[in-house]
Amino acid sequence: MDNTQRLLHAQARALWATLFCFVLGAVAGLAALWGTARPFTGEGSVIVPTALITGVITAGAFVVSTLMHRRGETFPMPRWQAVISDIAAIAVTIAIAGVAGLGVLLAGEIIGTGLQGLELSPIGGGLIVGVAAAVGGRLAFDAGIELRTGDIAALLFAFLIIGTLFAMITAADPTWWQRNFSQLGSGGGGWAFNGTLVIAGMLVATTGLYIGRDLHRLYGDRMLRRIAVVALAWVVSGLALAAVGLLPINRFPTAHDILAVGTMVLIVVAVVLSARVLAGGRMLRVITTVLVVLVVAAVVMTVAFSLMSVTALESIVIGLVLLWMTTFARVLAILGPTRSRPSHTVSPLRTEARTPHPA
């Protein structure tokens, strides 16, 4: 099979996956919405069931695609490497479901402002669920074919934007921005922002695992300990961010503030460690140095001189880190090979060689 035929075959598979997700979503939506007509927005609306069904189907499409295209990828790996790969895949699956579900909720809130009073029959609601599931399923199926570090970073970027915007729209306190982003996690609707932080933390940790994977593909076992430290720094940063969401500011103010500051420090440390391991040339070192200088300057301007609000500081730090992650992922994609590289050591922190698995 030549390259053209292979691409056409892959496209046909994706189209069949899209159709299957549509049918599955429409049937599930029809069953969930069966009965009297429901409003598009408000209490008892079709949006919440649509978001839940879309999230489940989207996650399922990613799992099916991963099994179809990358089933044997971990077979020749040592147990520790296979376990890390499986954990990363599970985290991405949960994150993809979260992105799809929150995306539907956000779209429903926005579109609903222009569709006041609209009611949908079970058939109409089922068709909407089918369309949402088809879109989410298609994107997830494509992601399962080949998931790169840049894709995880883009997923993190999209999820933070979608989750934060939805939290802003549904915020109980419209003056939250006068204090900090954490205020979005207070009140009855705080679940949206807190949930966003938890899943974003998972994605940050997963990004670290993928960064470690790409660095190992580039350097092999000879730098495994340094690579493990980099991956661990990102994982700890992600867990800290998730903990910020699990401890909302209105219930655990002191612990929340300590974790929020600690998360920012940990992420900057992970950025510096990653740049030191990757020999990406002067450009990457300059970008990393600029990021650190700007973050320190923003902190000083906020804390020492009160020239910026905490909300502005958080926006600057998050924006700079996301831009750095995007650049770093692109440099990794340029320098590193795309093929899987099984390790020949029994542990990422030990140097003993293992017996390679027979082909």
C-alpha cells in the first residue's frame, strides 16, 4: 500500500468513526431525552445530558483509536516504561472527555443567549447530541492515531481557555477579577473552575511524561536520570495544580494560597530543568531566560509595588508558560525521532541493563 492509499484508508476510517459516533450519540441522546420537550437552556435543558454523553463518546473514540493504531507500542518496553505510558494514556482520555463536556457546556451557554424560549423534542435533542458526539469523536479519533507532546500542550491550552470562560460566564460573583482567578472556584458554580484546575493539573503532569518520552527518544538511556528528574518536576507541578482545585479558596484559604504560589514556583523550576536537558540551541535558552525574568518582574511589580493585580499576574504567568510549552514541544518535534524507543534499563533511576524483549 503506497502513501496515498494509506492516507485515503485512514481518512475512510476516520469518516466511519465520525458516523458511528453520530449514530451512537443520537441514540443515546434520544434515550436520555425521551419524554416531553425540553428547553435548550435553563433548568432541565438538553445541554447537560449532551455534555455528559459527548464526553463519554469522545473518550471512547480516543480509546478505540489508540488501540487500533498504537496497541503494540508498549510491548517491547520494560514494565516501568509501559506503566508510565499507560498512565499518560488514561490521563489524556479523562482530559479529552473533560474538554468535550466543558466545550458543549460553554457552547450551550453562548448559543443559548440567542435562543431564549427554544424547546426541543426528544428527536431534535437526540440529533444535537449526535452532532456534538460526532465532532468530539472525530477529533479524539484523530488524536489517538499519533499523539505528540505538542498535541497535549494544545489540549491543555484549549481546556484552560474553555474551562475558565465557562467559569466566568457562570460565576456567582461578577467582581471576581478584582481579586484573583481563584474566586471563580467559590460559590455554587465553583465546580467548573475547580474541575478545570484538577484536569489541567492532570494534563500538566501528562505533558511532563510526554516530554520525558520525547527526551528519551532523543538521548536514550544515557541521560535517563536527568530525564526522570524533568518528568518528575512536571508531574509534581501538575499534582500541585490539581490540589489547588481540590482545595477551593472559600473553604481552605491558607492551604489554597500556599499551593497556588507553590505551583507557580514548581512550574518555573520544571521549565528551567527542561531547557537545561534539551540542547535546543541558543533560542530556547534565551526564551527560557526571558520567561523567568518576566515572571520574577511580574511578581515584584505585584507584591512589592502593587502595580498589578493578582489576576493580571496569574494571567501573565499562565500565558508565558503556555507559550513556552508550545515552543518547547515544537523544538522537541524537530530534534527528536517520532518512533517509540524502548528502554534497556530496569528502572529510570538505575543503570542496570535489562534483557531486551525478543521481537
